[in-house]
Amino acid sequence: MLTLWSRRSLLRALSLALVAATLTACYDDPFSPYWDHGTFYLLYANNRPVPATVSGGIGPNAPRLDVTRGTLTLRRDHSYQLLVDVREWMAGGQFYETTKVYAGRYENEGRAIYLSYFDERDYYSNVMVANWRDGRVEVVVPNVDGRQEVLCVFIE
């Protein structure tokens, strides 16, 4: 049978273990207030390793659009910058390289983050939703080639 002193010690140890586990979970959650925000690097575009062809490319000299690299930078002041580098191949073998840039403010709720941005064709703000899954940030980036959305997976 446990004495009064050993019951208090056991309760104190269990309480400390619970607090430690809770704080550890908060530090692991990328969008918690305790998490150190930073830069994530593009790993996959439409579930293909980068560089990846995301549209076109039927035949050897067919026009196509490749995503070559990208970054997502989250800052402590709730601003962000998302860059996606794109290479557009023409039918004759020439190509043009551009960078799609999104920047603005973000809000987070649990493991979801809402990235606000303005599209050059709209008069109002739009939102991209990013999700944290198994150490990766997944977000569907709009208008990569002027119309097409691309699922981008970033890692730290």
C-alpha cells in the first residue's frame, strides 16, 4: 500500500510527465506559437519529384511546363513568401523560365495555415490552404501556367 508521501510523489511525477509531453507536442506542431518558422523547399509537384512536368509533354518536342524548384518561407510576424520556378518549353525546343511569386499574410488553425494573396485578375483577396502532414507542408498553388493549379509538397 502506498503511503501519503509516495502518493504525492507519484502524482507530482505524473503531472510533470504530462506537462513535458504537452510541451513536446507543441514544439513538434509547425504552426504552434512555439514553433520556429522558417523556409521549406519544394520536394514534389503533382506527386512527382521536382523537377517535374506538370502539363503537356506528349511527344519528344511537344510543348510542356516543368516545375523546377520552389520555396515557402513562413515568418514569425505572420507574413509569408511562396516561390515556384517554372520552365515552359515551346514546340521548337526553346524554353522560358519564370518564377511565380505569392506573398502576404497567413493565419493558422491547428495543422492548417491560410495563405492570403491577390491574383492579378481579381479585385479581392484569395486564400491558399496549406496542411502539415508527417513533416511536410502541402499546398495547391494556383495559376502556375496561367490557369493550372499544382499540388506542391515542401519539406524543411
